[in-house]
Amino acid sequence: MNSLSGVTVVGLTGQTGAGKTTISKIFSENGFTIIDADKVARKVVEKGSNCLYEIEELFGREILNDDETLDRKALAAIVFTDKAKLETLNTIMHPYITKEILSMIKENSNNGVRLILLDAPTLFESHADDFCEIIISVLADENVREQRIIARDGITHEQARQRMDSQYSDEFFMSHSDYIIRNDGDIETVTKISREVSDKIKDCYLSNDADIITNSAKAAVAE
């Protein structure tokens, strides 16, 4: 639960390949300011950053390109085949990411922004859910997710499965979220459900009833 007066932060998370981008776009169209944690994660490992230095210290120069930038594919090949190394990487990166996200939330709040959607694949792992009033998780069928990941990242079936296996289960997301949106490919239905959810949250905020915002969340499932 965030402690920033007057700003409502909605956390959007879910499994890789579930299709959060569609939902994020709809919230943006409905007046929510989007904070993209993936972009934040890229920012904190830019060339010369303290975070990148710590990662290099741990994994060696093999995770760097010739120009001293992060070689994402090389790092992914290491951590997605070894859960302990992935957890160690997260231990390094997440404090930098959460610090930057909190700074962005405060900056937006100071500029009069009152509705923020935090799009964060590792929302729970980084403890960024602490900033959120409401949490929405996006889920999808395993086979659908796998095909999306392969098409999106240009990786193999095995690599896609490694990334999927490194994440929390459906049951975890369902038990830790206020809303669940299923995105198995029916764009029209997903769009409708996402609009309804964003409208409900927005209306609750505009009614100035914080108890409604936090207590009236019901699971929304788009089949």
C-alpha cells in the first residue's frame, strides 16, 4: 500500500507472454500515467551505472558487449538456466529498480498526476507491490504464452520454457491480486474487460472513496 497522499498506483503484472501491453495501452487511453518497469530496468543497467558494475563484478565481462554496454542475451543465457543465479541478479537489480520507480511516482504525484499504472513483470519479486493500492495480474494459456515469447524475443522453444518456468504460478498470481484478466487472444473481450476495470478504478478514485478503491476489487476474467 503506497503512502503518497492523493495518488492511486495500480500494479499491472503477470507472466511473461501473457500480453500486458494491450491492457496497459487501454489504461493509458483512460487517463492513467504509465510507469514501465521494463524501461526502468534498462535505465538502471545503462553503460557506466553502478548496477551494471555490480552485475559485471558477479558474472564477469562475458555479459558485456565490446562497447561496455550490457549484453542482454549473454546474461539471459546464464540466469535463465540457473535459478540461484537469477535470484542473485534480482537481488542486485531490484533495489535500483524500486528506488527509481518510487522516485518516478513521487515526481508524477508532485506534478499533479493522480492515477498511475505501474507495468511491472517482476512486481512481487521487486516488492514494488508495496507502492500499489490495487494489483491486476494478466494470465494466459501456457502454449499461447510460449508462442508469443518465441515470436517476440526470437528465442527457441527451450529458452522460452526456461523463462516461463522461472516465474510464479497461476495460483500465486490469483491469490495475490485484486483483479485477474485472462488474455488468450480474444482482443475484443480483453479490451472490454480492461476498459471496465480501468473505468471502475477511475470512478472510485474520482468519488474520493479510498475504501471503495481498496475493498471493492473483484476478479475480472476474460476468457
